[in-house]
Amino acid sequence: MSRLRLLLLVCLAALVMSAAAWQRQLLYFPTHHDRSNGLTPWRDGGEVVGFARIVASPRNVWLMLHGNGGQASDRAYALPSFAAEDSVYILEYPGYGRRPGTPSKEALNRAAQQGYQLLRQQYPATPVCVVGESLGSGPACSLAAMVPPPDKIVLVAPFDKLHRVAQYHYWFLPVRLLLSDDWDNIKALKGYWGRVEIFGAREDEVIPEKFAKSLADSRPGTMFREIEGGHNDWSTPGRVSIRNP
């Protein structure tokens, strides 16, 4: 019996380790180049925590939480979707770009909270809003509980609950047991009374539009906009306009 228990423990440990490795491969695809793509490094002390387009006396300040691939400076393509008079700060996740650390739900949420607090301190009299792209909708929605909360939350190609998207792609696996980094955006937005705008892509095969629509339907008053194209086509000129109000 003791040998059987030991064998079961070994098998359980192997399963947990395999699940952790599978989860990292499934969720996080960082790159680590030095290109700024014309953006200004955003620093906290001596550490680069992101990249920004900074304008004088901005009408609004946006904190962008990007998707799971690449790094912050790769999101220069998103800037035309924002108003020219708004400043945009794109967070670098731990383990992405040159920022040290290892990506995880806890690490991304904590970095999002720190970045949000930095902007609130820097712009005390300016609306600070949040936009989440794809996987970034998870840490973006986590900021709904901050005090004060974001003035507006915009989500592009988001999900309602991350395990539902994973289960859609890996229907043959016990995803809920394997996926520990499981953001629940429905729960995160439940107590948020600010404006929420959601864009779902009609031909999205990565996070099908039905998950974005489910998130919008879970919260009365949410504005849902359907756009053409697939998961990575939202920045095509004219498709997504990120504004406050």
C-alpha cells in the first residue's frame, strides 16, 4: 500500500509539473528584442515597465494591457486607434521584453496594478482608462477593483472565462484541472460601475466572438461592437476607435 501511495504521489507531481509547462506554452509567447518602434520607454525608477506615446496635457491617459505574444513595443500598431490628444502607456509584462520575471496570472495582475497606480499618481487630475487586448483583457479586468477604478475599460477580442477558451481548443483535456492561470472576467467586472466597451471579431478563431459576446451579455449597460476580421486584424484602420467618453 505504501508503494502504491508513493507511486500515486509521483504521478501526481509529474502531472502538476507537466500541467505547469503546458500552461506556459499555451498562454505566454514573449519576445525579448530592443526595438522601441518609435515609442518612449516608460520607467519606474531605473526599470523599464513599458513603452508610451506621451502627449502634452493629455485629455485622457490609457493603460494598455496587450496580448500574450511579443512585447510592449510591438504594439505601436495600436496607436492609430486612440485619439491623438490621449497619452497611451503600454505595459511590459514580467518576463517580456527586457523586464525580468516570469509571466503568470499573479505576475501580470500585479504589474497591471503597479502600472495603473503609477499613472494615477502621475496624472491625478486626468481620466485614467484601461484597454485590454486578448489575454490582456484578464489583467485589464482585474483593475476594475482598484480605488479609484478606471474611468473606462475597453476590451478588444476578450474572453469571459479563460478556461472556456482553452476548453474550446482542447476539448479532449480536463482543462479546468490543468489551467491554474484562469482569469474570470465576468467575476472581475461584476462590481464595476464605470463604462465598458467590448469589441469582438467576427472571424476570430483564437478567441471566438461568442466569448466576447458572453462577457458583454453578463454585464448590463456594456456596449458591444462587432468588427470584421480575425483575432489580430482589429488594428486595421477604421475598425476599432478607443475613446473616452
